[in-house]
Amino acid sequence: MHVLSVASGKGGVGKSLFASNIAIALAQAGKQVILADLDLGASNLHLILGIGAVKEGIGTYLTGNDLAFEDIIIDTDYRNLKFIPGDAEIPGMANLKASQKSKLIRKLYTLDADFLILDLGAGTSFNTIDFFLSSSMGIIVTAPTLTSTLNAYLFLKNTVFRLMSTIFSKKSKAGELLVNLKKEGTSLQKIYIPKLLERIKQEDPDSYHQYVDRMKNFHPMLVLNMLENPKDSLKADKIRRSTKEYLGIDMEHLGIIYFDHLQEIALNSRLPIVIYKPNCVLSQAVYRIADKLIQKDNENLFTADITELEDSYLTANMEAEIDYTIKADAMTEMLHSGALSEGDLVETIKAQQYEIKALKKENNFIKTQLAKAIKEGFKI
């Protein structure tokens, strides 16, 4: 069973929408799929699937004494797809105890399926990161905006520190170094990881090699969602350079997905977009990513060498160009057929101009914050 943990550095980038639609796409291809809602504290994945209120879920399982884990796994309207609801409105589920988390992970890994997809909560809580690390095939979903890409990077940086804290013994020199940094009030986000690892390599080579060995099995993959134009796809290259240079992580690019207002209509209709409009550009992008995952499954290759990693980014950029052309041609056809009036087109352009102005303001704010951070410098 391949376990795909789907995470994001922040909310609003389409993480849950991606998780639900990719689950259906894999199920439609004949794969046995289980989709689990691990966005505990804010579980709403059942609504995207068109499932009404659920009485039992992960929350009731972890707090109930007589409920078997199999009892919370439900069938969906989609062939080959089963669903595990989240907290079922149980308070406090966002802050699981270590024993509850371990129990849940053990149960999840005993399931029988081709793919287990974990839809995680947004943000960088320990629970979210630990669920992400429970799979070596984590997927980071982000958007092209500066704050989204920055938060995706910070999520991975927090993941690296979480790995260190679990690998390094508290009595080891590496473990003591991390503890002392926290005692000194040093912000982990300001620490330059390559320099820190070099220091650990010199002072505690055993811990360093344990970390290096663990990182060999850590292969996060990227999905860039909510694109507006082909240039947006280049943001993925920037994320890759940053994670590779500063975190020692080289991510594979699974693909791009354009923003489409049809997604909002599908959501209001309680239908996943691949069901509501399977032939639209957005749905076809999801199917394309599903095909890549199926190919990896067939070849049993969920790790990629450097050439394949390079190719994945080139392919994604090409997909962005192709999908944009298809979207533009579709809009032209609608305009000529009368399905889209000139007024609708004007309103669409106005909306895009407003979004561009908002992004420019956001960009200027982030630049100011970055300049301030650079001025303060990085500390170890």
C-alpha cells in the first residue's frame, strides 16, 4: 500500500480539494483507495465528497472504548473508494496525545488498499508534521502566491527540525545543541541548516549519519495549484532551489493545476470537480497527476534520480503552457458561440486586475519583511 500524505504550509491553496479529487481519479483507474480526513479539528472532507453529517469518525474512535477502527471506514458513491471521516465534532481532536497518534498511525498502516491518502491539516503543528513524516511520499500542495510558496518552504523546514528532534538522542551532542538553541531563544526559522549540519557532523558524526540515512527515505513531491498563467509555473523552480540549497531536499514536481471558477460551482453542488466536469482543464490536470502516480505504482518507483527530477519540472512547465492554450481556446470558442458575453469577459479581466493589485501589495509587504530578516541575519 502506498501512503500519500497531502499537506500545505497554509490554508486556502486547495489541499483538501486536491486530495479528494486525486483519490477519485485513482479509484476510477481501478485502484483500491482509502481517503482519510486527518484535518482534525476542522474536518470537512465529507462535504467535498457529497457525504452528509457523519456520526462516527477518527474522533469517536480515539475517544470511544467499544468502537472498532473498521466501523468508521465507510463506502462512498464512487467505486473502489472508501472514506474515513475526521473528528466527528469531538472537541480537542486537533491536539492528539502521543499515544492516540501512534495508535491511529498503526491502524492506518494495517489497512488493505493500493493507495491510502491522508488529507492533513494546514499549518505546521507537530501532529500534522508527524503524519506527513509517517509516509515517505508526502505531497506538498501550494499556490503561486509569494505567501503560499514561502509557507510551503517553512513547512518543509519545520519538518526537517522535527526529523532532527526525533533522530537525535537528547543525551547526544546534536540533541543538546538543539535544546540549547531553543533555551537561548534562537528562532529555528533563522537557523541556516547547512551550517548547523556541518557543525553536527564535526561534533557528533554518529547523529549526523543517522540523519543523512533517514533523509534518503524522505521524498516529498510538489503540486502547484491555482495557476493563472504559464509564468506561475516558474514559482516551482524557485521552491525547488530554496529547499535544495537550504534544506537539502530535492522535490519531484508532480504537476500543475489551473484555477477554475467551476471548482466553486462543483463544491456548492457537493460534487468533486472530476465528477462535475471531468473534461475541464482542472479535472484533466488531476487525471494527469493520477496517471503519474499509477505509473510509479506499476514500476514501483516512488523515488526519482536527478535526471527524472529535472524532467519533472520541465514537464510541468510544458503542461502549464498547454493547459493555458486550451483554456484560452475554450474562452474564445465560448465568446464566439455566445455562451460568454463581452460583459462576462470584461468582468473576468477586471477580477484578474483586482487580484493582481492585491498580489502586488502582498509582494511588497513580504519583500519588506524579508529585507528586515536579512538585515537581522541568520544565527546558530
